[in-house]
Amino acid sequence: MLVALERFDLRIPGCASLKQKRHVVKSLTAALRQRFNVSVAEVDHQDLWQRTAVAVAAADAETFHARKVMHEVEKFIERWPGVEVIDAELTLHGPED
């Protein structure tokens, strides 16, 4: 078994309050869960209006498939309206890690 974990540092330039940010983050994370069957959580910058960090995790038996899913997730986030990807970092974790 393999776990792919990717952290996305995001900028949300249109937000003027934490309430607006929560709406953007919640709709993005719900869409990711529904479309890709992955685990998603906001992991940093909870107190900033225009920044967030989101972690996405997927478990799979094959490295190729895990990387493919995470690549599709990355493309999906890059196309999400009102969100800019600042950085993305993918790590793979196996049973020997």
C-alpha cells in the first residue's frame, strides 16, 4: 500500500474576510472529496484572509495510479476559480517509511 500526500499553498486574492475564505475553502475541499475520493484538510494559514494550505491524501496499491490521481487533483485546483497555487509539494509514503 502507498499513500500519496500533496500540500498546496494557495492564495485567494478576492477574499475580504475569513467568512469569504471559508466559503472558498469548503467548496474546494468538498469538490475534491466528491470528484477524486481523497482525504482533504486545511492545514495552515487558518487566520489569514487570502492564504491557505490544503493537504490532499490518497491511498493506492500502485505508485503510477497514485501519482496520476494527484496530478489530476493538481490540475483541478489550478483551474478552480478565485484560487492561485503558490506551491505544491508531493510526497509518497510506503510501508517501509
